[in-house]
Amino acid sequence: MAGCVKAMKSPSHPTIDERTDMSLNNQLTVDFPLLMRQAQASAAVTQACSCTITPLQAWTAQPLTLELDCFEEVGTLLDDPYDEPTFAEYHPAGTRYDSPDAPIAPRFYPTNRCSVARCTKCSRHYLRYNEAGGYFTELRIRALQPDLLVDAPGV
């Protein structure tokens, strides 16, 4: 679908609401307060958009209905691109990876491997990462939701 304009920004000139702390791979490293602001801004969006056609409250394979050229990466939750983040998950209430109400804990898998992407049409934010299984890779996505964000200490 036409109509997406990819916002361009230089990694050396982040937008005013973003930290200026860049990781070694020139992506903005998103801290918890910024992630919460992005989640709250997403929750405040009320307009209809093609990015909400498929429910993305839980981790899911990136749907074919998403217009990928309508997303821009605005940061990463990966602290150090040379360090292997934990595969431990955070589910204190007994949720599972694919539960729509599973916590979003940036220091735990899979959130600790995510990039943060923003829809250029409506400004909703999403978490994305590449699931690398034994014989495949698959891009996964989840809506950034403020009521599920947890600043849990790492393992």
C-alpha cells in the first residue's frame, strides 16, 4: 500500500525525545524510561492504521499484512552487541512467551534482543527481533504496551 514515508534521521542526530547514548553499532540504546514513554505514546494513539489489522499483543511471526516500509527502527534494547544476552524469560505470574498478558521485561528474553520500531503512519511502537531456531529464522513482533512493561532486575 502506498502512502508510507520513511522518516530519515542521522544516527548522530536522534530526535529530541531520545537519548543520545548510542551503542557500538550506531543504534540508539533505549533505556527503560524512554521505552515507557514510547509505550505510553503508542497507547495514546487512537487512529486506525494498517499496522493494527493483525493483533500483536503477544509475540507473533511478523504478519504478511504489515507494510514493512512503513516502519522505522528507532532504537535497540541490546545493551552490548558483542555480549550474549540471557535466554531466561520473566514470567512471575505463570504466563508464557506467547501469552498476550506476558510481561515485557527489557533485561529478559526475548525483549533483551529487540529493536524498537515505529509505524511511520500512526507512530505506534513495536518490539521486533529475529528468532533463530535450529533450521530457520523468523522475524517476530509485539506491540509495545505500557501496562505490561516491567523494569525487573536482570539475572
